[in-house]
Amino acid sequence: MSVTRTSRARMLVMAGASLAVAGLLAGCTAGGSESNITENQNSAEENAEAGDTVVIGFSGPAADHGWLGAINSAAIAAAESYPDVELRVAEGTNDANLQISQVETFVNDGVDAIVLLPTDGAALTEAATAAMEAGIPVINVDREFSSPFAARATILGDNYGMGVSAGTYICERLEGQDDAVIAEIAGIDSLPLTQDRSAGFADALSDCGLEVTNRVAADFTIQGGEAVTSQLLSAAPEIDAIWNHDDDQGVGVLAAIDAAGRDEFFMVGGAGSANAMRAIQSGDSVLEATVIYPSTQAADGIALARLIAQGKTMSDLYTPSVANRIVLDAPVVTADNVDEYIQFAFES
């Protein structure tokens, strides 16, 4: 399938979209006539029908922990589910310069769309913008670019919402304990997603008169989680609740807690791993809840890239387009609802 890449063609597309909107408005206001809002809407069946083959380039960080591994495998599985999608997967890397070169290769190869989970959103913004200017729609996944011109569509987990969900759960559990000691084990502090999670957590705690008393930051790895938790437990002889941002590093967090023989607190996790949910099911762990951060984001990105490249629309929306920005939910999983979520969990 070819994607038009000339400025003139892009201007014509924009003009056509403007005329379509004008026509819709006219239909709503002229002489009492009614507009059929479903005329330009694709049905789910129409979207599922095979169309022209779409070549999608996919690039993401190295799968150095379970969540990223699940992201990659879900993207591949999504592409394989469509007979009209050819997926070209670049080798996972945490080197921003190498990922930039991967995007440039996709552009040179003339792919129809790019799904990009950047190792660093700001660092990949220029390369993604160049792809967009070449007429190739870019779907930004998880770590957001620093310019709105770098992506046709963006799909994100709700990092701020994760913090709010974790903080709200802890507030409800510690209701009336105004002097409760709250600890936070963050991920990589330099990432905006970590900063957003911490901000949401602090805001939710503030609403019930609590605050973070002790905070450490790890790196999403088991080793990092264990090391910083050992430091945290040494520094804080009494804790009432802990929020750990990431269930992958949570394996190390729980190991450090077991080694220290501490169980006076409860813990909330983050991301939604299978091992975390099994611990919640068991009822014999300090881990009693986790907040979902969907590992299906890149799979959703593949679906969006296919729709955009084929000129289709989102079947459950009446506006004849594909959304520019989608932020997914961040529900809390507890013993009461874990059976509903564990089938979607990933292994750390």
C-alpha cells in the first residue's frame, strides 16, 4: 500500500476534511433536515475485513524486564492477527541513537506506518517528526514525545492515574491514621512517567491528609528493587504502607522484605504482573493490591496504525476518524477482583 507523501496531497486531504466537517455542520442546521451520523462510520465488521497490505515498522526498548517483554510479544501477536499487516520489528534497544537510526531505516524503506515506543520520548521526537513530515504516520506508545507534531496518534497508560489509584487505595485502607508512615519505591526518576506516577500519588495522599515519608527510586529491575528496598527498610523502622511503582522490580522488593522479616505494613504494586496477582490471590503476602499499567499498549498501537494507514475509522466512535490521543485506565486489582484481571497479566 502506498502512502501519499507530497505537501500538495497533504493539503488536499486537509481541505477535504474541512469540507466534510462543513458539510456535516450544514446537515445539522439546514432547514430542519437530519444528518445521518453513521454514514461515514466504519462498522467493526468493515474494520476487520482485510484491505490493502500495510507495512508497519515497530521499534521499542530492549525487553529487559517482564512488562517490556509482554509489550513486544503483544505487538507481534496483534500484527499476526491481521492478514493484511506486515510487521517489521527492529531489535529492541535502550540506545536512543540506535533507535533513531531504526526509525530512519523505516522511513527510507517506505513503510506505511511506524509504531514507536521510544527509549526516551524527547530524544526520539526529532526522528519521529521527520517520519511524519515524510508522510508516514507515527503511533507513539507509552513514553510521550515532546512535540505534538511527532505523532499522528498517541496511546498511553495513565501514569498520573496510577499514582492516584495507589494513593486513593492507601487512603481508604488507612482512614483515620493521620500519622501513618507511607513509603514509595519509584522506578527510574529521570523518566516523565515516573514523575507523573509520583505526582499522582502525592496528590491523592494529600487529599486525605497523608504524605510520602520515605522514598527511594529503583530501575524497574529485580536487582534494583531489592537493593533500594533494603536501604528503605534500614532507614524506616516502622512503615504502614508502601507503593512500589513496578511489579517487575517488585520481585526484588518482596525479596528484600522477606530477608528483613518485615510484615507490619501492606504494599500496593504497579503494572499488573502475574506473580503479583498470584501473591494477591494467596492472601499471605504483604502485597495486597496492584495498579494496572496495560502491557497491550503496543498491540493497540498496531491496531491504530492499520486503521490510519487504510483510511478507516474507529468503529465505536461516531466521529469519522481515529483518535489523536488515547489514555488507558489504571484500575486497582485486589483479592476481590483479581480473577477478572489475572488472565491479562504478564510474567515478570
